[in-house]
Amino acid sequence: MKRFALILLAATAIPSFAQLNGNGYYRVQNVHSGKYTTIVDNKADKDNILSTSNIDAYAIHTVSGFENVVSDPGSILYIEKTSQGYVLNGQGMDSYKLTGYYLQLHASRSADNAYWASGVYKGVTKYLYEAYDESFGYSYLSSASKNPNGSTRSRDWYILPVNEEEGHYFGVTPELKIGEKYYTTLYASFPYQVSEGMKAYYVKRHRIGGDQGAMAEMTEIENGIVPGGVPVIIECSSDKPANNKVTPLTTSVANNLQNELQGIYFCNIVRWADDGEPYPDDLNWNTTDYDPNSMRVLGEIDGKLGFIKSDDLVYLPANKAYLPITEEESIQSVSSSISLVSSATYAAGIESITAEKVVKDKGIYTLTGTKVRENISTEDLPSGLYIVEGKKIIVR
């Protein structure tokens, strides 16, 4: 089978503009199965873009149930209408830049208020169908009209605008409850605003070492407006996504945040059809290994929020954030945990290092409390800011 990652995905979203005549955010749902499309990878096989044979798009899955896409940024597609066709943006991808093609649409001749989507390759028109192969165990997109068992595939698609109505909204599902509050991390390619009762935070800085222990400064984002492509911590109003609605923004939002958090869009583990074993050499395998020596993930520390070393993760989960640390910091962090604190608490911790610990102990220290020299001679020290006998000095 030939693999093709994006050109057909973009086609799924085309009908929305014909119906609504405007740029915006949408979900795509197959008329007959009721399943929603979600982007699980961003790779395209350029050799197959011009192919006139069947093209299978394993980078786009379809999943059952609104509850399985309500918090999935991969199910949100931004569609832009141009004079030559349509362009899809999602999970940091631009369908035209990736494939070099605009997309066309057609009103369905078999279902009301539904559409067919197509592209033309070497004079051959290819339509988008929902495919299912029992050997794969998941539904995906294909230009072939029939399944391996001979059953007919559907090419009828609903285009559903993303708004606050039931069955159309984007809502955050929390992963932790700390006290009476709920938290998770989120990494989405589109800008958005969190609703009333929610808050969005980023990590401005962190330190490991000193009497106050390892801590990270959690800073609230003003107005709850998060720029696209910015990983954040979300404080939710409840454990139900319907109460944690997020509004995608169609205007760009400048990213002026000094944010230490990082995130990934994809965690697509492909399994070989014959034996069900993982197959990392597959075109659409897209994972990021979790490294306990350089990554901390959101977790609970003695009843408080923080970033911890995970004993369970193999790959980083999709659309989530993590805090990167250095190998040196990993060695210094005996407990492996980094508490999330307010700006005032973080500043007090720094003050404690400079005013108490360093005065008591002879030697030269970094601002994070790491001792770099037993004596107070600055000769041959690398350039930087240090603490010497309780005072800050600059070595040039």
C-alpha cells in the first residue's frame, strides 16, 4: 500500500468553507460511521503525492465518540479559503506548504448537508474515504473506495464548526486533582482563551539546589490568552471538559513569554500488522522518548503541584508539556521533584540562598546555590554572575 500523510486530510476540511463561507476552526465527522478525524502524525510521502494509484493516509485516524475528541487538539482543523482552493492548518502543519496542492470540494450526492473532498493527480481525481482494515485495528483515510473484505467505504463528511454548543466545543480534561483544584498541561498549535474559572500558567524559570529545594516559578498568563504553539499548565474549574471550555482564536497572538516549558504534538505508535509488535521504521511512527535524566512531567509532590520524574512513561504523550532539565540538575535533584511555586515564593527562595546559606559557608556559589569553588578567588572562573560571601559579583 502507498502511504500519504496529509493531502487527503486537508481535503476533509474543505466542505466547511463551502457551507459557511469563511475561515475558521472545524471538526470533520464521517456521516455513516459517526467517527471524527484526528491528526496523529505530520509526515507526507512526497513520492506518492503524484501517484495515480490508491493512497492510504495513515497519519489521519478516525475515532468514535465526541468524548474522545473533545480535548484533542489534533481534531481541530483551521481551514483557509483561497482563490485556488483550500488550505488546512492543524498541529503546526500547512497542507499547501507540505504538498504543493490546494484542495477542491463537492456537495455530496448521497447525504444531505455533507460533502465529498478531492484532489487531482496526473489527471485522476481522488476522493477521501474512511477506511478500516482489521489487521491494523484502527480507522484511517484512503482514496480506495472499498475495504479489503469488499465492503464499501464512505466518502460523505460533515463539517462541524468549533463553538461552545454541545457536541461542538473544545474542553480541557484535567489529569490531576490537587486539593480542590484540577490541573493538566496543554500544547496546541492554535491560539486560544480559557474560560472563566480557568487559568493558564507558564514556567518562567526554575532552580535545583539550595536550602529551599528544587522549585519552578509558575506565572499566570494575563487574560488567559495563550499564543499558538505555547505549552502551558491549565488550572481547570472541574473534572468535566464541559466546564473547562477553551475558545480557539482566529487572530494571531504574539508570544512574548519567557517560557521554559516544552511540548510535542504527536505520539503515534505504529504496530506491524502481522504480529502486532511496534514498528518504529514505519513512515508514520512519530514518538519522542521520555528521558528521566532530562525531562520532568506534571505530577503531585506531597499534596502540591510540581514536575516529577515518571516511572511509567516510555514516550511523551501528545499535546502535553514537560520541563526540560540539564544532566547536572538531574544529578543534583536528589528527590527528582521540582515544586511549582508563586513568583513571591521563588524570589524568597533565591533570597534565602544569597542571604543565609552562602554567608554561612565559605566559597563561591552560582545563583542557584551550587558551590563551584571552596575559596573565594575568582581567577579563571567562567564569565557570569556568582555569590561570594553573600554578595553578588560579576566575572567578566
